[in-house]
Amino acid sequence: MMTKQETLVLTVYFDGRCGLCSKEIAHYQAIAPAAKFRWCEIQDALAELETLGLSEAQALKQLYSQDSAGELFYGVDTFIQIWRRLPRWHWLAKFTQLPLIYSLAKILYAGFAKWRFKRLTHCQLAASKQVS
């Protein structure tokens, strides 16, 4: 039986200019039920992200999503929301939510996201726009 949260459409905002991000999202798109997701490249959704209170640089720093009820998720919580809605991936969402695993996943993802953001030129350009 699906939970109410799993039946809500999830809009996922991803960095389409990042090779790793694009490959991962392409994999999810290939296996995802069509009615459960709306995939948006950050660069094509800047006005929409602004209505959520997110700058381009903020959105590029970690993976964001919003369900059709308006709840905003980011980082590991977005991955959990994606995995809950994918066939045969529910187990990973449940596993990642275990307290110790969840804490570790948040730390590891935060480190990876920071590293990725610092090394990609378009992320640094977005950050410099925010400062100006």
C-alpha cells in the first residue's frame, strides 16, 4: 500500500550541467513512473526556484525537490523522496532513514555536495552572481 506522500508528484530540481548529476537523474527518469515525477533542470527553472526562496547558487549546492503538497526537501531527504517513488528502490529509502545511517548519509552528502559545488565552474559563476 502506498503512503499519501508516495502518491504526491515530486518536482526534482537538478543540475543539468553536471555530468554526474545528469547521469543519475537520467537513470531515475528511465525507471520512474511518469505520473510520480516532474524533472526540472535548475538552469531552466530559475523563476520557479525564486518563488521557493532559492537562488541559483543555493539550488546548485544540493539537490532540491518539492512535492505537490508544497513540502520542500533537500539533500539526502530529496533522495529518500525519489527512492520511495521508484520501483524496487523503496528498501534504500527505508534503510537510509535509519537514525545512524541517516546521520551518516547527511554528513557524507554534505561533504560531497560542497566538493562538487567548489569544483564546477558554473556553480562558482552562480555564487559570484549572488554576491554581486
